[in-house]
Amino acid sequence: METGERARLIFILVLQLLLRIRRNRQQRCRRVLCGRPVFPRTRCHLNLRKIALEGANVIYKRDVGKVLMKLRKPRITATIWSSGKIICTGATSEEEAKFGARRLARSLQKLGFQVIFTDFKVVNVLAVCNMPFEIRLPEFTKNNRPHASYEPELHPAVCYRIKSLRATLQIFSTGSITVTGPNVKAVATAVEQIYPFVFESRKEIL
């Protein structure tokens, strides 16, 4: 099975897993949304001022030395540095991310840069899902230390880390969970592992 087909299959399994969670009054989870930061290189120095002046849909952040460029199809945002390093975010699949990165490289070529598309890799996967219940965060944190940390004065979510998967979960009292991991399989496994713990700390509906 090719890598792209395998990734799509795993993604579909994640959706099916979340849709099967219908405990307590047959409530359902909403679908998972995924975004993939990707990391291509152009192997040439990029003049950020030239890109800002002649490029389309760009924002020049001179104080931090980078340019933001947005594409509509696919809908991705690229952060470009003068060294040739580019990070693209917003894609919902590896194929879409690669297609968007190639479109970006083509746009830079049209501006006169000798761009070579290379070193493409997916470095992160972001998924968001909604549990069919609200969560008591203080109780969840107490039951799951030291993996869980909660500082409501700084952030409204509990931060839960799974070191074995290199995954981080942000858990909100509304039942929304944001999962960050190195690949789709790690994100799917993280959702499977966290569900029993958040279910124990769910708010009962009167």
C-alpha cells in the first residue's frame, strides 16, 4: 500500500473511531480536522524584499526576517526565510501539502529565483475533535498527574503529554481537544488513549 493511501486509510479510521463514540444519550463526536505543517527547502538565497514587492498575497515581517505567502488552492500559508527554508501550514493531507509546496516553488521561480524543490517532509500533524460531553478539568488534572498540567490563570486548557507518541493534547472544558503529533497514526492513537480518561471526568447532564 502506498504511503498516501495508508495515510488516508488511517485518517478515515480516526473519523470512524470518533463517530462510534455514542455513549450517554447517543451523543456523537464531530469530525476531526487535520492540518499538516510541512518543511520544503529551495536551495537558494531568497530576497524577501523582492518577494514582498513583486509577489501576490504576501505579508513582509521585516522585524523578524520572514515573509508570509498565502495560496488559495490549496489553502495553505507559507512562512519564507531568506535562507530558503519554508514552512507550509493548513493542508489537510500530505498530497495537498506537497502540491501546495510545489505551487509555492513555482511562484518563486516566476519571481526570478533559481528555486529547486527539495527536502520535503511532514513535520507535524494537528487535529481537532469535539467530545460529546463537557469535561471537569480540575478533576481530570488531579486524576492524571504528572502527565496533565493545568494553569487556568495562563491558559484555559489542560496540557496532556504522551511522551511515547511524542503527542501533546490541549483539553478544553467544552470537550474540544486539540492534538499535535508527528504523524496521523500518533494522533489517532493519542485520541484512543485519552478518551477513557476524559470520559471519567465528564460533566453529567442533569
